[in-house]
Amino acid sequence: MLTLHLITLGKLKETYWQEAEAEYLKRLGPYAKITIHELREESFSEKDQPEIIKKKEAEKIMDRISKIKADQVVILDEHGKNFSSIEFSQTLQKLSANGSILFIIGGPLGLDESILKIANLKLSLSSFTFTHQMARVILLEQIYRGVMISQNRKYHY
């Protein structure tokens, strides 16, 4: 069974995202133990310096990481590696062979360099930009798809 942690800045505000997340967590239940750690994102305005906001959020993330036992860290980053679903399934299997996996999704401004440096893998979900709420659901769907591929189940065509 996979052991996964997901650190995310911000909550799923809209009901439809909450329902989509609940559905994928339910589907993943037999295959993975997933813990979601929601951290409060920093509020900011156009006057604020993005680097200062990202540093404040990085402190929260590092504090939470110190309380989680994770063997592999995967960070969602627009400059990360793109995978096909089959490649991601294989990567998920390789990473989980070394223990638990921690996924980190940043807020609207992205992640501070200090967080990017600790990644075992930087993952891009697409060349498109998604909201962090959308990225959270897409990641869970891709994890589920990856598990189904590895189990030779009929979800992936």
C-alpha cells in the first residue's frame, strides 16, 4: 500500500473541488494511505514582494515537513518533468519502493527556492498553468490513474 502525504497551501473552497477530491480519495482508499496537510496561504496584494510571501509560506511548509516522515519529496513545479500517465505510474512505483512520498503544491505565487531544493523530483502536470486547487485534484486523479495502470485495472485506456 502506498503511503502518501500532500502538503498544499490553501483549502479547496468550491464544493465541486471538494467533491472531486473526496471521490479520488475514496477510489484510492484500497491502494493508498493519503494524508492531506492544508496550510494557510499568505494573503498578499500587488504591493507586496512575491519573494517575501514565498519565504513565509516556505517556513510553514518546512515546519510541516519536519513533522512528517517522508522518504521521497515530489514538488509540483511548472518547470518540472512532464510524464505520460504510464511513465508517471512507473515513477510512482519506483518512488514508493523507497518508502512514503510527500507531494507539495504551492500557492498562487509558486514555491520558494528553499523548497524547490529539497525535491527528489520536480513534477509538472502540464505546460498549462492550473490553479492550485485544480492542480490538487488533477494530481489525485493522476495518482489514481497510475495505481490503476500498475494494477492492470481498466481505468486507463
